[in-house]
Amino acid sequence: MRLHVLGPLEVHGAAGRLAIGGVKRQGVLVALLLRAGEMVSTDRLVETLWGESPPRSAPSNVRTYVSGLRRVLAGTAELSSVGVGYRIEVDPGEVDLHVFHRLADEGEAAVRAGEHGHAVAVLTRALGLWRGRAFGGVELAPWVDAAATALDDRRWAVLSALVEALTATGRADDAIGILREMVAERPLAEGTWALLVGALHRAGRTADALTVFGRAREVLRAELGLDPGPQLRDAQRRVFATVPRGLPPGPADFVGRRRELGAIVTATSRVTVVCGPPGIGTSALVLRAAEALAPSFPDGQLYHAVTRGTGEALTELLCALGVRRDDVPGEIADRATAYRSLLADRRVLIVLDGALEVAPFALGAGPSRVLVSTRRTPGGFGVVRLGPLADREAVRLLGVARTAAEPAAARAVVRASAGNPRALRIIAERLALRPGLTLRRLADRMSDDGGVLDELAIGTTSVRAEFAASFDALTSAARRALRALAITGSAREPGRTESAVDLAVEELVVANLVDPAGRLDPLVRLCARELSAESVSL
């Protein structure tokens, strides 16, 4: 005989499933099986079947139900009268309830002993006995319903033990699958949500872990009006602890920019853009600001040099935030959505160096922040526009010893370099490479506009190349306006309407080749004249 109570009540004999009878007879059998080997009084059985309002015939009805059960169970279980009640004697191995308890005890002991492979096998067998809620389909008294609830809690504990054993044996995906089923069954079980967050994190699925945390928080707020408690918050913190802190060091010779640095650090906007002409130091300033802001973003700081476009940058950021590369969405818009979702509840500082677009990296509500260095001025964001360094700051880039020995020549070199940090660093590298080269000699060579750009080059690095790249990105109309500005001081040309000229100048302002007042940077003017004379795309 086999008796099944872990689900709808069923009794199987040698010839197959036995017809137990109606709900009341099933209730008597359940009550007796819960106290197998013990006497259950008639009064208790009456209470089980009818609660506090039994009919006068209840004791007689119980005797009838017991008599019917004896006929059904004849030869398979002993159901006897004992004193003022009844007792059923069954082989524990024939009742799924008792088999479950035995296997659960064995499996949990195996987990404690570190025998995780054996634990997985035994606990899986134990859980396989369940076919639904215990005593399903039988309406019973509160004490029996409480017993069913206790059994379900035991099943829950066994599931948790199985998750632990699966995780220990490297079967993370199986453990995650069980945990997902558990949170679906008991969505208010915060501890189980925490286990799922941890399991996903250990499996390298950081993004999924944070998504699950967000879902748990939504459920807890909606159903209980509460935020996550310590256990779930701790799981979230452990995930955050692995977010890269990948800020590269800023230049050791960073000088000046106090006002601009203060504006970035104190800005309240979620996205701050630092822009300016080539070589003006936007990257250096953004990195210096990121260093100052880093302690305010404990969940991580991410840096990415945008060299291959917006889509590639979003992919790398998603991977840094825990998304597996194979799971990165194909569409750029979907990547941007995933990026914003992952940062919604995190204090992460994102640094994007050289981005041509800003909007895809903008954030929704939340505590994270984005710093962007770019040569283009975007609309709709907080912008810090950089100009030339002041002379007293710029000379420091040339080296204290050199400038102290030749202060006048140092100032002349700074003016010829238009206070451009990249140009001055090139000069400093040349001075370090050639101790015999004096600032006076350089100043003399740079006194004529025709010699300035020749001096602002070392190896494969040159100011010419920096500006040429920006020129090449312009439309033909903007290139014509730039040429006219460089040669005549005005963007207006015969045959071009005022509206067309204004649009071209606006493009130059956005590209930071012309300031908002329409003035050309001196180095931009030199490069534009030179390229125009050579007829190179201008």
C-alpha cells in the first residue's frame, strides 16, 4: 500500500488506486495519519470534520466513516478502536509524509557534514514526493490546516538546503532556478530574495542580481509599504562591492582650473559635460574632478574612452556593470535603457572620455552621475567650457627650473602656444628630451606665426593632427566659414546668405573651434590658414 498526503489525498493498493470515499471520510483518514500509531479521540475527529458546530449525529457519523475506511484499507493498514477513539497503524515507508521527513533529515545532515553531492540526491528525492499542498482538496479543522502549513515550511527549508548543496557542487543555474520558483511562490520572503541576489552575483550575473534586487524592493514596497531590510541590503552591498573602480590617474602636472573644477564638483545636474577645443585639457579636468567625487560614489567608478562610437561604449559599460557580453541588447536604444536601469539605484560615477554623443548616456532618476569630456558642445546638459590657461598657470607646465631660469621666454612660449595645455606639454617633453634647448630659442622660433606649429610636435603627436581631426568632421559649409574667419576675420563671403553663414558658425561653436562670441582660438586660426593654403579639405 502507498498513502500520499503531500498533495491530493491518494491511497494505492496492489490493484491500483483505491476509492477512499467522500470528503468527510478523507478527513478522518488524514487526521489519523497525522497521528499514526497514536489514538485520536472521537471528539477530535468530530472537531476535525465539523469544527465548533457539529450535528448531533456527528459521533455516529464518525463511526460510519471509520467503518468505511476499514473496508477500503483491509489488508493494507490496521485501523482499530482504542478507548474513546481510533488508531491507525501503517508502515512509515508506505506514507509519503514519513518518507519525506526521513529523507529531509538525511539530506540536511549531509549538508551540515559537507557531503553536498549526497545531499543533492537525497533532498531532490524528498521534494519529488510533493504533488501540491499537503492534504490538498480536503477541508479540515484549523489544527490540521496548521499541520499542513508546518509541512510546507519544512518543504521550504528543504528547498533552501538543496539550493545550498547545489551551489556547493557548482550547479549555480539549478540553484538559481529553484530560487526563482521560491520567490514566485512566496514573494514576501525577503531572505529568499537575498539568496537569489547572492546566487546570481556568484554566477557572474551581476546585472541580473541587481535587477532582482530592484524587483524585490518593488514587491516589498507595494505589498508591505517597506524598504528592503538588512539581509537584502547586505546582498546588494556585496554585489556593489565588485563593481570596478577603474578611474585612470589624471596627469601628474595638472594645473589651474580651480573655478571649473569647483563648478563640476558642486554641480547638481546628473550629467556634466566638459568641452573645449582640441588639446585644451577636458580629459585631464574630468579625471581630476572624478578623483574628487569618487568618495561620494561608493558603488563604483567607471571610466571609458569612447573611441569606437556610442554603441561600443554602452556595451563596455554594461559589461562592467555585470551584464554578460552575450546578453547585451543588439539595439543601441535597448542598451541605453538597460544601462539606465542598472544605475537607477546605485551611486556610480561614470566617466566618458571623448564622447561625441551625450544623450544615450544620460540617466533617469537616481543617485549616479556622468562626467563627459568632449570637443563638441551638446545641448540640454550642464556644460563647463574650457578656454586657455592663464599665463601664471600655463608656465608651470614648462617646468619650474626652466621657467625660473628664463621667465620672460617662458611667458613668450605660453603666449605663442595660446595657453593650450597639449601644446605646452609637447614643449615640456621636448625640453626634457633636449636639456640644451632653451626657452629663448623656442620663443624666437615661435615669434613668427609660420614657425609655431612646427615647434608644437614631438614624435607622432602634434597640434596639427589634433586640429585636423576636428576640421575633417565639419561640413563643407562650416569648413568654408572657418577658412574665411582664419583669413579675413569674418565668416561672411560673397554669394552666401546671412542665414547660411550663421548656421555654419554655429557648427563651429558646437565643435569648439570658435568661441560663443565668434572668436577664433589662435592655434585654430594658424591650423586653418595652413590647411587652407595647402588646400587640404578646407
